Amino acid sequence: MSLAEYKTQSTVIPQSAEGSLFDTVDARTGLAGSNKMEILLFSLGTQETFGINVFKVKEVCRAVSITKTPNMPNGVDGIVSLRGHIIPVLTLAKFLGFNGNVPSEQRTMMVAEYSRHILGFLVHKVDRIIRVDWDKVRPAEGMLAGDKDMITAITELPDGKLVSLLDVEQILASAFGEDVVGNIEKMERGHELCVFFVDDSGVARKKISELIDKMGVKHMQANNGREAWERLQGLADATEHSGMSLHDQMQIILVDAEMPEMDGYVLTQHIKSDRRFDGIPVVMHSSLSSEANRDMGKRVGVDYYVPKFDGVMLANTLRPLLAMK
């Protein structure tokens, strides 16, 4: 039975469950603008409950035989062949630094697709899929330290149990190194231009800042959608009172899709419903690369969509929009 059927029935997913999520993801674009996300809950064999955004999960299957290979990144157990793909696999409990009280056998593999990478996570078992409001999801920055900085956010189930949401972007960066921004040509009169961007990932904010700096362009940033909207409203109010044009203050708004408290889809809706932002394009910069996510962006008014993290593509998208000033 596919995960699609389990979603409908809202039951526990047994260890034999496997199948692609993409068919159901394409049918779930109604989530756009609802400020809701769906989380696949899973366990590492401890008392803690973990979650991952369903849109990042390609499939769930039984753990398969892992081939050990030399020179694998630290924390990566080996590689597997799955449906025509050779993918790296890591045992999530070990990677997160859990020692003791963790079953040695991690019997289930979640196959995640993120930023055009496919990666296998060995876990103890998967549980069920739940739908939560983004405003009930709190950033984990400052809450957790050490090896557990692989957790990006925390949410609470109706029974009071806390769920730690996996930061797949941070795991990729830790295991394989951060993507290099590369050589980016500086823009003429870039110092007169400004990009406002928002992303809840510290890794992503660092890379975006580096790229925009290389373009010679100024930037402002926020850490989540709610903070971004509050800052954008403040900027709009200030320019309105001074009689200036908001477009002269910023030429592009770059948004992430997944963010605690307010996601990028709802943020885009707010921006597009406020006439003071007319003429300022919204570019969605997201690791969620399926057509369904592009469609969700279009539905709420996203003007351009760029997958994470392709520095050249992002620069090539921003450059002509900035040159229009």
C-alpha cells in the first residue's frame, strides 16, 4: 500500500510500507496559502519523536543491504542501489549523536529528495502523517546545541508530545560540505540596489548573503516568514510616510517556502495583497523541487521559482530583475 492510501486512512504506516509520494504531493497543492504543512513522524528507537516535511520524502521502504565504500563523508554508512539510483545512506541516530539506548538495528529507510540530492535515512520506524499549522511550529535556534543542531524546529502534538523537525539542509551540509557559491560577476551600480530575503536555515542565509555580496548588491534579511512580514510592513509604512517609493528601497523579495510561524506561500499572499509592493517581484528559493511546489507558488503569486542551492541560477534570475530599476 502506498503512503497516499495511509494518508487518507490516517493510520500507522507499517514497516513494509513503500511507494512514491509524488502522485499525492501533486494533488495536495491546496495547502498553498493555508499556512499548514504535513509531517511524517518517525522514531529512532528512543522516547523522542521526530518529523520531516512530507514534501521532502520520496518514499519509505525496508532497509536494504548497504555497500561500504572508501572515502565516504563522515557519518555516511555507504551506498545502496534503489530504483535505478545509487544513493548515500546514513543512520540518523548515529549522525545526530545519539549514544546508548538506541536499537542497533534501524529497520526502515526514508528516502528524501532535497535540493536535487537524494539521500537515504535509516530510522527505527515510521509512524503516521499529521497536518500542523506553521504558526504552531517554533524555530529551534537557541533551544538546542551540539550535535542536535540538525533540528530546525519544534512543534507539539495534541497529546503534548514534542516533535523535533529534521533540518535536512544542515545534514547535507554537514555530511557533504556546503555548496560553493563560485564566481559571480559584480553588477554595475549594484550598491544602489537591494534584495530582501528570508530563510529559516542559517546555512541558506549564509550562502544567499555570500552570493548577493559577490554581486555587489545590498541586502536585508529575516529568519522566518512572520518576522519578514513585520519588517516588510515597517519598511512600507516608513516609505509611505516619507513619500518615497518602496521599489527604490528594495527591488526583489526572495522567500523560502518552508518556515516556522509563517511559510513562504502565506508571506507571498500578504505581499501580493498589499499594493505598496506592486512592481516588486517575489522569487521563491526552495529546496522543494517538485512541480507541485512550483504550482503552489504560482497559485499564491510567486513570480519566479529557483531551486536551492544553484548559485549561478539564482544570480542569473536576480540579475535581470535588479537591472530593471
